[in-house]
Amino acid sequence: MQDKHYDVIVVGAGFAGLACAHQLALHGLAVCVIDRKQDLGERVHTTGILVQEACDAPLLAGMPPALLRAVPHVRLYAPNLRSVRLGADGYRFHTTDTPALMRWLGEHAETCGVELRRGCPFRNAARTPTGWQVEGVGRARVLVGADGARSRVAQRLGLGRVTQFLHGVEYEFDGVALREPDALHCFISKRFAPGYLGWMAQTPTGVQAGLARRYRPGNTQAPDMAGFLRHVAPMMGLSVTRSPDSIRAGLIPCGGPVRPMRGDEVVLVGDAAGLVSPLTAGGIHSGLRHGATIGRMLAGRLSGTASSGAPVAPPVPGFAFKRLLRWAFDHGQFDAPMDLLLTARPLRRAIEQLCFHRRGRMTPDPAGAD
């Protein structure tokens, strides 16, 4: 196996890595994806909540409908639990059965010609005259690091590394329902989620509840999920004493793209590249898009069909405005002003436009007053 040759070896079978490999395979290139997990649905760190644009990604074509649940609204809560209901005509978020989705994505990539090696961690790679020798895997002309926020590819090969994080924890409760299942419930609270927020959503299999806070080096304090659930569960229709059926946790990039993102025949994609919104920490859509774009560009170059002037990598967003909002959230988050201002029309409108990509509109609350 050590002498096997590929056009590209992709490290990491997440959204970005599989999107990249999928495009390479569709263009007839020999691509191998390695992942340290034997089961791609185990130890999942992503929330699996998809914005509507993500559902149009080529990798997700043919996804079984049972893995998705449409969520057309956002309900945003102030620290005092007053709320506003937000929406946009024709726009939906989608929650997923995330473990099942990751398993399906792996199987789908394989049917498209990707060689997927489960239970195969990345240890190291050495430069060769024609590409890379990946320890325990084989040779490749190009190496792609799609191995998450703590990318070992970036660490071993001297590429840029993510340095700013949120610390997130998510609980899954199987077979239960929220009182308002058609909304993504988001809770602003410096007490429970400094630098980010808490959330609850109905999924195809039950309810997910999550909490994230700004991660600071040297501060190992985990988000207070028990306190958060005591605070919000009764109004959501959940039992405070119900134990979660599964728990996932991890670090979420929030500092923007890393530098450098690529080197000599090696490139980072997705979370490893820091392509996650600094404000919302949403990375699935950008990971799918960036991974697929890198895959198409590599395919054109490796197959000789790209023009001599074609770029070797897509433009990278600077996230300037979202970086500014991230700074403001980190340094100017206070509960009392949010209690007063959340239901004010200007702030509500601004948040709505941000959530729904400038398509937001004020939405009547079926429960009456906010």
C-alpha cells in the first residue's frame, strides 16, 4: 500500500474534504481520502445545521430526504428570554441527522470513484520530486489538508494554523419535540455564552441543544450546559432532568482564513483553512464551496485542461465586516442593553438581514406578542 500512487490524497472526510475529493473523482483523477475514524458518524463535531445555499452543493445531490428537516424561522432570545421571530420568504435552514449524513456522504463519495480509507490517521508526509509520500498511505502529486481546526497537515508541513476558537458543546435528545419546532432557537447571553450564543433546534431524530463560548488559551472552562438547560428547557417543552442521548464537543474556528493556506503542492480547505465565518462560526457552506472549488481547480491543472493563466486557488474572503462584528461581540457584549434593544425595530431588522443573507423580513409571531 505504501507504493500506491494517486493524483491527490485528501486528509479528512468532512464536508470540505469530501467535496474536494468528489470533484476530483468526477474529473477522472485518482483520489484517496483518509480519515482517522473507522465510522464517519462517530465523534462528530459539527452541528450539521445547513443554510439553504449549502443544500445546492454538488456533493449533497441525491441526499436522502429523511436526513433533513426544514426549519423556516429563527427565534432570537434576549438574556431575559424575551424573543423575536425572524424569517424570509422562501428561505429555510435545515437540521440534519448528522451522524447518518456523514456516513451517507462517505458512501456517496465512494460510488463516485473516491477511495476512502477509514481508520487511517495522518501521521506525516515527505516531499518527493513528483509530489508527496504520505506515511502509511502512498504517493500523491498533491496533498490536501481537510483535517479540521487542529489540522495536523498544517502543523507538520508548516502552513498557517487556526489560533482563534469558540468552545462548543452540543447535546442530542432522541425522540422528543420542541413546542415550536419550525424555528431555530438562538439565545444571546453573556452569562452562558460569552462571545457566541446557545441554540436549540428540532432535528429529524429529536432535538439538539448547543452552547458555545469564546475560547481563551489557558482557560479550560467548558460551557455550562447544565445551567443553560435549567434556564431555557421548561419554556422549550423539554424536561430538565432528561439526560442527553449523545454529546459532542470541540473547538470551532472564528478567526478567519489562515496564512499561508497553501504551499508546494499542498493546500488547506475548510476548517483547516479557517474558512469559517468569524461572527456566526458557520463553516459547512463555505467548506463545501471552497472544497469543491479547490477540487475543480486541481483537476484542471493535473489533467492539463486548465489555461496557463488560471489561478491555482480561489479568492479567499477577508470577512472584514464580520471580523469587526466579532471584535465588537468579544469586547462589547452586555446583557442589559440586549434586553432593552433586541425587540427594537432597527436592531431586529439588522439581525434579520444578517441571518437570512439580506432576504429577511419581519415575521408575525403565532404566539402573539414577542
